[in-house]
Amino acid sequence: MKRPGPAKKSAAKGLPKSPASVTPIAAKRAEKAKVSRLDRPAGIAKPAKRAKPAKPAKQPKALSAKRLAPAGRVGRVGLFTRLPPEAKRFVAASRQRKIVALIISGSFGLLIALILATMFTPMLAVEKLEVTGTHRIQQKDVLKALSGEMGVPLPMVNSGRIAKSLESFALVDTFAVISLPPHTLRIAITERQPICIVTVAGVDYLYDPAGVRIGTANASDNYPRIAIVGDPRGSAEYTAAIDVLLSLPVSLLGQISTVDAKSKDDVSMRLRGYAGQKIVWGDGSQSVLKSKVLAALIKNQKKSDYVTFDVSSPTAPVVRYTNF
């Protein structure tokens, strides 16, 4: 039984009529291949089909040179360059070092500029002088001697130059230079302190431990009297007597009336009071022990007793009673 052709179906719908027969495409391809094999010479194979070139991989969207550069090869980056997050970890340490170096160099530069400004400009020049610690020395005389320091920048004040200006003041023992910015210079003087009275040419003078004459002694000065002949400076007897006085405690020093130093190995003293108790000291050895032993002996003895305390051998002290 025949199947109805496509013409009838098309006619039914009012469409134009198609050809009566349809040639299959597969049959045409086979016939064309057959003709091609007949035309090719024998023994020659069909050439291989040329492969199409591979398409280049699709590049990502444009990246900056800094993002494509490998680690450690990031381009020149300044302190204030904005970087993507991927590059920050590569330049963070370098940037930190640059900032630290910049801060240090800036600080040194500022310090040097400040030093130069204070040394060579009147920014910190001395405009006021102050002198403290003077009692026996006239303050106005010291200020006059130091007038050369006016106008000198405080950092340039030289203690050696000040010492030379104060050489004429024998009573100056030590001094300290104190800068009080912006324009004040203070000189704190420590005067020599008397420790004894020495009679020279019938006049009683106060002397310090170095043998420097401080002034004339008054009736109210209760310092020990040292019996020597001549100037205390350079005197071996004076030096021996001073060594003994300096070894005594303050409480006992005020009780000493006179010191007699015949030599450095034969020093004796007398205490104040009616009895005039005598102390045989001996040489300058074991001064601390002698002082402790003497203080204990005096404490256990009345001031009215005529006694002699012999501590020349402190491990075996002797107390001798006298009738005068």
C-alpha cells in the first residue's frame, strides 16, 4: 500500500508543490568520495587534515605592572604610593624602614640645628649672674670677677674659665655652675670651713684643714687650738694634728680645747673644762677604734676628775689619775 506523498499534504494546506523526489544527502557524499578515490594516483594516501591553530588563552583583564611582577621585583614605590592588597605585604617592611630612617635623620638634623642655634646665637646668652653660698666673701666682688661671662651662650660656659676668675678668692673651696635657661647663670660657692685656731705673731687666726687662713678668730669661736710655730702650711705638726681632729666624731670634736703635735707619732689633746683632762693619742693609726674607746672612757668619767686618757694602744687603754 502506498504512503501518501508530501505533495498531497502540502496541497491540503494550500502551499506550493514540492519536487516529486528527494535525493538523499548521504548518497551524494558517497558518490563524491568514490570519484575522488578514482582520480588520486595509486599508493598516495589521503593527506592528513591540517589541525587548526590553537586559540591563545584568554587573557585576564588588564593588571597593573606591579600586580604581574614577581615578589621582590615590585617597581619603585614611594612612601605615599597606594598599593593593591596583593603588593602591600611585599613593601610593608621596606616602607617601615624608610619611615624609621626618615624620623631618625630628621631628629638628628633638628638636634644639630638646635645646638648650632644655641651656640652661635644669643638665644641662650647669659644676661643674669647669681652667686650663692657666700658668707665671708663679698658677693659683689665675686660678681665683678665673673662679669666676663655676660653674653656667653649657656652651653659655651667653661668651668675652667670660671675657676680662673675665682683664683683670687682664697676662701672659695669648691663651686658649681648651674645653668638656668634661658638667660641665667648661677654659681654656687662652698666656702672653706675653719677647723682650728692657730696663733701667729700673737694674733689668733682661723684655719681650715688645708692650712688656709680664713680670718681672725673671735672670742666666740670655740675651735681647738693647735700649738705650732710658724705658718701652718707645710708644717708636719699641723698635718698630724689635723689628721687626729678629722678622725674624731663631731660630738667629741667640740670638747677638744688644745692639740699638741710634737710629731706625727706623739699627739696629745686636752678637753675643755675645769679639770683639763688630757688625752694621749699617739700616732694616726687605728683612728676609728681610738675614737670609740675614748668616747666610752669620757662617758664613764666625771669632768671634774683630773685624769689622763691614754688610747695610744686602743686595745689596752689606760686611765691615769693625777693630782693637778
